[in-house]
Amino acid sequence: MANGWTDRSKQTLINFLVYCLKGTIFIKSASHDSKTVDLLFKLFKEVVMYVGIENIIHIVTENATNYVVAGRLFKKEFPHLFWSPCAAHCVNLMFQDIRKLPEVTDTVSHAGNITRYLYNHCHLLYLMRQFTHGKEILHPTPTRFATNFIAFQSILAQKDALRALVTSREWTSLTYSKYFKAKKCVE
């Protein structure tokens, strides 16, 4: 498996892992200024030769164009091996594209306003947890793209409790409830 990311200075790091009966094992990392097709192909081949071609069945990578082309080159050189893009990465990219739709962008913005307002004020967060019986509307997720959709689901699940919160005497008596951001949150 190849998992790549780019840091803030545009330096690329690719981690190579092998999944086997003993679990997932880290093999090596490679750091480069860019992820060209030739570089990726060379790195994949180095890892395959290190692990042993007889020990590999399937290569899983990102589905960026350079990885796809490198995967095709790899399949030509090693026709008995399978290559595929990571399904989770594909789903992440679909979420990212959905997130760009205007109606979703607006919803994300509204949900972000609600969660930021509640989570940035200790007393409001305390009240929210009372009304939701300790249930959170923000949850850590393994993927940054799914975070918004999981927050939507949580807000929808807690819709009645959140409505009860913003119409409660506790809420309306707070100075916080008079602020513009609070009114947007209620809206």
C-alpha cells in the first residue's frame, strides 16, 4: 500500500506498507519534491523487489492521475499483480466533490456556524450537552472530507434537542444569545 501526503512546504512524503497475516507493516518512506509517474513507478518497483514479487498479490494506491499511470506501467511490467486505487480515497474524493455543490456549501457553512458557536463557548457547550443528554454533534473522523457529513447527521439526529436548547429559558437569558452569531446559529 502506498499512502502519500504533501506538507505545507510542498514536500511530498510517501509511506509504503505491506498488509500480511501479521498485520500492517511499515516498509519505507520516500520524500520528494514531486510525485512524477517515473518516480512512483521506480518506488513501487523498489518496494516489490524488497518484499519479494512472490509475496505480493495486490498494490493499492491513491487514485491521482500520476498513481493511475504508474499503476498501469506497473501492471505491464508485472502482469500477474493487481493494482487498484484505494476505495476509501475514492470515497473521500466523492465527498470532496459533493462538498463543492452550492447547496451543500451553504449547508456546510450553516452547520459550521452552529458547531463553532456552541463549541467555542463553554457555558453554551455545557447547555447543549444537557439538552442532548451528553451526545456530541462533532465527532473525530478518520477522513477530513467525511467530517462535515457526519456533523450534518449528528445535527439532524439532535435537531429537536438543539431546538429545545435555543428556545429554552436558559438560552434566552444568556448574554450570548443576543449576539449576531447566536442569532445566526438559532436561524
